[in-house]
Amino acid sequence: MAISRKEIEHIAALARLDSTGGVFDRLAEDMQGIVEMVDKLAELDLGDITDIINTERKNAFHDDVVIQDFTPDELIEPNAPDFQAGGVAVPRVVE
């Protein structure tokens, strides 16, 4: 499948992109390269690959387990430069 400049201009018009400049030729080449790379995937031999989806699995999640419970004060106080009355004190910035 070849990507033409006309198709790029149509896509740009749909996306309301600015059509000035010479970027459409370069964009058409880049998109053509992408299409060619995707077409190469069809050449892969996938006959021996088995299904990786396990349909027997009922629940892939595990229970949450609390290892250690912290209060906000225990987490903030050691890391804050100035901790007062349960909060971080910051310098006044409004005069």
C-alpha cells in the first residue's frame, strides 16, 4: 500500500493541520516506511506459537496485605524542613 501526498494532505485537512511548508512529502515518506514495516510482520512464521492466554485463570489479582501502617505525621515530619502543628511550615511569599 503506497501513501501518497494527496492522502497526507487529506489527513492533514481532517486534522485541521497547517498545510504550509514542505512537510507533506517527508511525512508521506515516513508513513510509507511505517506501512512497509507493518507489512513485514505478515512475513513472520507464527505457526508454532501457542496461545499465551490462559483461559483457565479465574483471578489474576492477589489480596492486598498491609506491611506497616504509617500516619501522615510519621511520614512527613522526618522529611519536612519545618514541621509545625501537623503540617509543613513554608516561608511567606505574599506581602
